[in-house]
Amino acid sequence: MRQRVIIEPGSSGQHYWSDLWQYRGLLVFLAWRDVLVRYKQTAIGILWGVIRPLITIGAMWFLGWLFGSSVPEGTPRIIMVCAATLPWQFFASSFSETSNSLIGNANLLTKVYFPRLVLPLSTLFVSLIDLAIAMGIMAVLMAVHGYAPGPEVLLLPVFLLLNMVSAFGAGLFVASLNVKYRDFRYIVPFIVQFGLYVTPVAFSSQDIWAHSAIPEWAKYLYACNPMVAVVDGFRYCLLGGSEPIHWTGFALSCAVSFGLLVAGVVRFRRTERGFADVI
């Protein structure tokens, strides 16, 4: 009688990426579940997807006006701030949710097999829904001010993908650490709060690169923030290219984004096997 091996040692690693595709149904289910849970038993429900970015836009507009940050000629400050708030809100939400995705689904990790990468991936789709809602705010502001983007807007999906790479890479790395070291659930909110002030949301990157009092090493340290390239790219697309990009800093920021993705995936895959034992 011919024997058939059901579970072969090491086979999960060999077929991991094909398994990830086969479990796409679970990915969709978890994403939809997270959408329902986020707004369940809330008084205003999905309107939180509008209120949160509006509060950030208002606060960053006030700070930019208060400190006199530069604005491209012919561009209302509120539109410049909104164009940066959209990708930042997506990053903050995706990074936070991805970082806590394993801890929040501990019951699944200890019961059944599936590629653990499904859990952090599902959080991206929830944040995409929030981003789609927030894009409506941008459209309304543009209509009110009679402002329309140029053909550069066709590049927006490229920078959205870069935004996802930045958030997912950083979140994946922290998620793998969060399983063993629960201190990171306190560190993540601090990273998000601090990141808002070192990301060009209330101000323009041109304020940094053109400021003679800032040393060159500090400018390139600023460019190591992966969200610099994302925000500058969103502004380039939505403001019709009215705000120039510092290409050296842009390239450095992009390199950090993809470096985070590689580091996150490598760290996650190395520690994935032991998640169920320590969670």
C-alpha cells in the first residue's frame, strides 16, 4: 500500500508564500471583521473616519500658521496640510494596528495553522477604508477653494504603495518583538506621537532643506524618516507639482522604507515559529 505524507517536516517553510495566497479568504474575513469591530457600539460609527483626520488637519494647520511655515504660491495652507495628513493618518493607523495584530489575535495563533503574515496584512485593508473616507475631505476642500491637481495625480497610487511599504515594514518588525516584549505596546503610541512632529505635515520639507541654520547631517537625518518621501510624494501629486522635491533626501527616505520592509519580513519569518509558544 502506497503511503502518503500528510505533514512533512519543514514543508511549511517551503510552501509558505503559496499558503499565504491560499489563505486569502481568511485575509478578507479578518479585514472585514476588524472593520466591523472598529465601529461597533459607537455613537457615530464610521464618522470617526472623518472626525479624526479633521482634528489633525485643524491642529497642524494652526501650528503651521503659528510658526509661519512656507506654503507654495497659490496653494491654500489648509490643502497643503490636508495632502500631508492623509498619508500620515494611514501610516499611524496601519503601524499601530499591525504592531498589535498578533497580540490581538492570540487565540488564533495557539489553535490553528495559517501563515501568520495574514494577521498584520489584514490590518492594512482597514486603514485603506479610513484613507478612502479621508480622501473625501480632500476632495471637498479642493472643490471649496477651486483647486484642482495636475496630471501628477496619476502617480498617487505609487506613493500610496510606498506608504503601505513604510507602515507594514515598521509594523511587522515591532509586531514580532511585541509578542515577546510587551513593553512595545507602550512604545508604539510614543513613536506615533513623536513621528507626527518630525514628519512634514504642518510644515514643508523645503523649510528644512532651505534653512541655512540646520547642519547638513541633521537634514539627512530628517530624510531618514520614511514618511518624508511619502508626504512629499502625496503633496507633489495633489498640489499639481507646485512644491518641488529634494531628490537626494527623497531617495534616502525611500531606501529606509524598503529597508524597513526587508528587516520586518526577515525578523517576522525568523521568529514566527515560536509565536504560539510565547504569546
